[in-house]
Amino acid sequence: MYIVTRETAESYKKLREKPPALASLVVSPAGAQIQPGKKQAFLVRGLDQHGQDIATGDVEWNASGGTIDKDGVFVAGQDEGSFVVAAIAGRVKGSAMVTVAKAGSIPKPEPAPGVLRWTGEIPPQKWMNFYTKVLSKFVSGTGLKLTLNVEVTSEGGVSPQKVEETKVALQDLGLTSDVETR
């Protein structure tokens, strides 16, 4: 027997009402540059409506600018340019970009116009999707800086146990564990 908070019980209840289902496919790498005739392997990961990993089932691959086999191995054609690699599982689709160019002629990306900023609220169920669809495009560079404000409001307050668990988790991630409670 376990005693859980009302919020936890309600979240479990909601999960049982709507069983996890495949909601998105993440193809990686999200972008690749290769020479004509060369190979590049792509992987696909399935996410459910809550941003959690889920089995993809049968995946169908297709690509422009070359061929791709059932295992996600892309073979570039002789035409140069930017092309799309797609993974499809039922009605769900994910894609990645591949640039095909001869050695020495792989175009360098144009300089960025400056700074990109976004501010908004992300529902907890969309956090993983936000990472994969927005942030993952910027993680390989050095200019990504994230500033995050987290505020948790609970009817009975946040328990001291959850505060301590949060501090430990932050420390495990190498982050400051300065948590403010009111």
C-alpha cells in the first residue's frame, strides 16, 4: 500500500484513461552532410503523448536524394543538394535533413543573423517534444543558453520529501540545488 498526493493519484488516473500511444518520431541525426555515393545511418525513436519513449512498431523509411533501406541506412545519390529522410510508423512521421555535396564543396552554413530568443510556457507533457523539436537543433553548437524558471504549486504545499528529492536530482545533474520554498 502506498500513500500518494492527490495530484499524483490524479495523474495516474489520467494515464490510465488514455494509454500511451505513439505520438511522434525523432530521427537522428537531425542533419547530416555526406558525399555522393556515401552512406549515413539514421535511427528513429518513438515518443508517446507524454514525451516518454515508446516502441515504434514497424517503421517505413523513405528519402529523396538517394536510397534508404529498411534499417535506416541512407546511400546518397549523385545529385548534390539538401534532401529529406523520413521515418513513418502508421500515421506518425519524423524527418531529418541530409546535405549531399562533393568533398570540399560541402557548403558552410550562412552566419546566424544574431540571437534567437523565445519565452513561453510549456506544459509538462510537451517538455520532451519541445526538446526534440526545438532545442535539439542547437545543442551541438556552443551558443545555446537555457534559463529555466520552475514553479510548482500544490494545494497542500510541496512536501519536505519532494524538496529533498528535487535537491538531490539537481545535484546529480551537476546543477545548483538552491531551491526556494514558500
